[in-house]
Amino acid sequence: MEGRIDMTPKEKAQQLLTKFCYQTFSESKGWFEDKEATKEFAIMAANEVLSAFELVMDSDRSMRNELEIDAERFWLAVKSE
């Protein structure tokens, strides 16, 4: 999956969850993945990408080209996964 440019939003979301996997320890469970924290970190990463669009893409949405629109839609879909 690493390095593919043809990922679906679902695949990209899964990749982010894997990369931002947060492990924590408790006396009762031992080491385990904190799925909520992992999801929050992945959403923060998607939000950072979307924020970058606002900085570098044309702020007048009517002037955006198809690639900009597609990229933004892709990351919005990743975030919703």
C-alpha cells in the first residue's frame, strides 16, 4: 500500500490508522491499541492536509481547477472514513 498514488479514500484512511496507531498500557489489559486516539490522530493528519489546501489553493472556489477539487474531495472522503 505504501507509495501508491491510486488509493481509494478508504485505503488511505486505513494507511493513516496504521501509521498513527497509538499503543497504551494499563494494568488490567497490558499493551493495547487505543482505537479512539488512533482515529483522532488520523483525523488530525487529514485536517492538516485540508488546511494546507486553504493556504495554497485558490481561495475563490469558483477558480479552482479539477485536480484541486478532486484532491480536496479525496481528503474529505478520507476524513469521513
